[in-house]
Amino acid sequence: MSEALLNGLSYAPHVVERILRVFPHERLDERVDPDRYTAREVVAHLAHYEQVVLDRIRAANQQPGRSVPGYDPDAECAEHGYGDKEVFHEAEVFESRRNMTIEYLKDLSESDWDKTFTIGENRTTSIRDYMILILAHDMSHIDQISYFLATEVATLS
């Protein structure tokens, strides 16, 4: 198990929560980029997707080589109403679910981290590589909402 990876995964919910503390609440539903989520939708997505993450690694650990369904974030956003979620509640859900994921990962043996699963029809990955991807996914969304803050601050100067 990589302690650095687990630490990195544990930081994301805290960084999101800190960003939300300074994020202008009246602007949570604005889009900086028309093709990307609003800040509210980002946090709801992270909270919802974390359950998918845990379900996938459990599936891989219990039945290596198993196929798991793909994930369409835009369809999930519409189906689960990310734009209507209470952002601070969703941040708490993200933190709680991420803590469950980390606790599960801590119990894996070194060889368990190498167990694989297939996402959709053709994307096979190990638990270890998937969690590295999740860390990159976290950073992508943190970058997205922090970019909004940087833009906001620049317009105030």
C-alpha cells in the first residue's frame, strides 16, 4: 500500500471544503466553461462518484477480473440533480465516503492492490492504477473550482 497515495486521496475532501468556505455562494451555479460543471455540480459529482469508486474496488477485490459498468458523468448529473444539491452537505458526503474508501484500501494486502477489473467493455485497470486515476480526477475538479476563484479574485483587483 502506498501511504503517499492514501494521504493524497485523504486531502481532496478537505481542500474542496476549504475552497467552499471562500467561494461566493451566489456564484455556485455559474459556469466558467459552458462544457464543464458548476462548482455546486462538481461537489455533488465528487460525493456521488465516490460511492462508485468504493463499489468498483470492492468488486475488483472480491472478484478479480470482473467487469463493472461504465460511468457517464453527464447522465448521472442530470439523473441525480447535481445542480439542486446543497453544496455543503455534498462536501460532507464526499468526505464521509472518501474516508470509507480509504479505510477499505488500508485493509488491502499489497497483492490486492494489483487485482484488476474492467470498466465498461474494454478498460482494464488494477486497483492501484485506478486509485491513481481517482487522485488525478480529484485534482482536475479541484483545479476547476479553484480556477473560478482565481478568476473571481482577478476581477476584484
